Amino acid sequence: MDRMSSRTSSPVLILLTIIIVLYAGIGTSYAVLTPVWQVPDEPAHYNYVRSLAEGRGFPILEKGDYDQAYLRQLTSQGFPAELSVEPLEYEDHQPPLYYLLATPIYLLSDGAAVALRLFSVLLGVGLLVITFGAVRTIFPTRPELALMAAAFVAFIPQHSAMTAGVNNDALAEVAVGGTLWALIGYVRTGWGNSSELGPRRDRPWHVGLLLAGALLTKTTAYVVVGVAVGAVFIRGYRERREWSWIARQLAWMLVPALLLSAPWFIRNGLTYGWYDPLGLVRHDAVVQGQPRTYEWLADFGWIGLIKRLIVTTFQSFWGQFGWMAVPLPRRFYQGLAVLSVVLMAGFFVWLVDRRRAYTTGPLVSHPISLLALSAILTFLAYGWYNLSYVQHQGRYLYPALIPLATAVALGLDTVSRLLPEDLRPWVLEAFFVSLAAFDVYCLFRVIVPNL
């Protein structure tokens, strides 16, 4: 534990613990009460783990692993017991880290899906700690911002649902978040009081190890490679370094990451062909029947397609459960839209506040730039994916949760300053209590009755 975190006050730690305990309780409830397989792609992820647990080795994505008609039958009928999920193996191209970690849990629990779901909940706890630590590193004198960011991540209903399923999403978010936290420390190295910032964090090979974890978890986590490159250039520009220094820093980050992940990419090259080290070309060939963007473009036109993209992404970011078949009542989306606009406005007010620029300077702006880069790359990757397939699912934006949560915390803090000083803490606490209550409501009044 570094010096900054060791001085974290007891009230802050107590509040963080309350957030974590509440999240763990809600997440466990989601894991236990959500009907089995009613989390997107859960059967295919489960079958990957089962392949390892049964000693069949890493599975190979093959023709027939994805059957759109059969999958539609399963989802429409609620996965009846007489219909097996074993044919669903279309996640077999995924990087191996999550599945290797989940295999002992499968063996110890005799393949219980709930046990694997609880492992995801535990990873979600780790994400909350990382979120708090990353935001606390940017704003060491404003622990309330870190608490607000962690609470926001904790109580998004769709995120609770996804981190209570058998999938590699939560580990990917942990890999991205942990790398972002390290990169924030990296760009802050050399600024301010060393006792405030903690020990020096200028060992780029540490970042390389984290990057390897991201590369071996999920392709949506690969955005952090671009963020790492951006961090090196930010420090190089700030410290007026030579190009040779930038090249060495990049080598210390990227070479360990590539060396540690190379066996997996070589295996894929031998399996799928050297032109397909990620298995994505094979994946595109296998998942025939998925809605394609060009088909929707022909049916709805550009305006209709973009409208559906925005609306469905927004709704499913907050909550559209099961296999996207169970939305929230319309009034909730309307309220969430108003809330999002207010928070976004507050964040932009903070962003353009000249007084903030004079008091914080590069000490805050450089880490914020890294978070912005991470969010931009995540949104671009999401857009690129949707150029081929209709995948208007807000969960694909969750690798950007820490940047989004930071913006929410800053926006909420800015808006709350319009309130009387003695009223602000109570309103902020009420806001997050309401968000947690909404999370619980979605489970018991939306998911359980409809799935």
C-alpha cells in the first residue's frame, strides 16, 4: 500500500467498505436469482470452462458452434431443460485467462454455474477497489470523488447483471482498470509532493505485465495498449525527452506484454492461420445468421439505423436484461436520460472552468487525458464492431467505466455545488442510495418476474 492510500481516513474506508458490501450483496442476489443461462452468451462461456475442466484442452472454434435458429429457440423458450446448451460454443476463440482462472472453481463446485457467477461478482469487487484507487490517485485530496465513482460503477443495474454471469467481461474490466490505474501513476511521476503521490511509479515493465493480462483476457481490453502508448508520449512531451527515451519506455511496456501473450497468438496462428492470430476471421465465418449492419441499413436507412444504435445502446447500458429481451419501463429510461444530460453538463462545466486549470494543471489534466483516450478508443472500437454486426449493447462500453465514472463524479460534484453546503452531503448520499435501490428494483421487479 502506498503512502497516499495508507493515509486514507477511516470514514472514507468505512464508506468504501459499505459500497463494496452493498455491491457484493446485490451482485450475489443477481447471481443466485437470475435464471441460469439468462445472461448474454453465458452458455458459450460456460462450455469453454467445461472443456478445460474436462481435460479436453483449449477449444477450437469450428463451423456449427453457432446456430442462430437454435439459439433463438433457446432464448424464446427460456432455456428449457430438455434443450441442451452444449452445442453453443461460439466463444471458443476467446483469450484464455478468464477460463483458466475459472476452471478450478468449476472443478471444486462440480460445474455449478452459480459458483462461476460468484467468481465474476468477486472480480466486480476488485473493479470497485481499482476504480476508487484510480480516481483517488488523480484527486488525492478529494476522496469523495473516488467514492462517488466507485458507487456509480457498483450500482448500474445492467453492470450488476453482467458481473453476475459466467463470462470474461468482469476480468476484462479489471485488466483495463488496473492498467489505467498504473498509467495514471506513471504520468503523474515526478509531479508534486512525493509524500502525496506515493512511491515513484516510473517502472514501465510493471505496465507491461498488466498489458499482458489485458491481451490474454478479451479483445475489448486491447484499448489499453493505445492508452499506454499515449501515456509514454504524454510523459515524453512533458519532460522534453528524446525519441530514444520514448522508444525505450515503449519497449519496456510492449515487449513483456507481447512475450507473455505470444504463446496464445502462436497457438491461434497454428490453429486458424497466421493471418488470424486473434481467431476473429474464423469467428466471422462461424457466426452466420447474426444480424448484419448492411441489412439493417437497407431496411431502416442511415437515420433509422443510427437512432436504433443510440437508443438501444443507452437503454442496454443501464438495463435491458436477459438476451436484450427484457427492457425497463419507458419512464425509467426517460428519467435516466435527464439524469445523464444533467451530469454531462456538470462535467463540461468542470472541464472548462479556468479556475480549476490554474489550481490543478497537468497534475490532473494529464491523467484525465488518459481516461479520455481510453473512453474514445472504447467508443471507436464499439462503433467499428457495429459497422459489421448489429451489436447495439451498452455492455460493450463497460471497459470505459472508470473514465465514465470519473466524469459522473465530477459532474455530480459540480451540480451539487448549487445546493446549500450543509445539504450537499445528504443529497449525494440520497442519490447513491437511490441508485442502489434502483439496482435492487431491477432484479426483483424486472428480471425475476420476466425471466
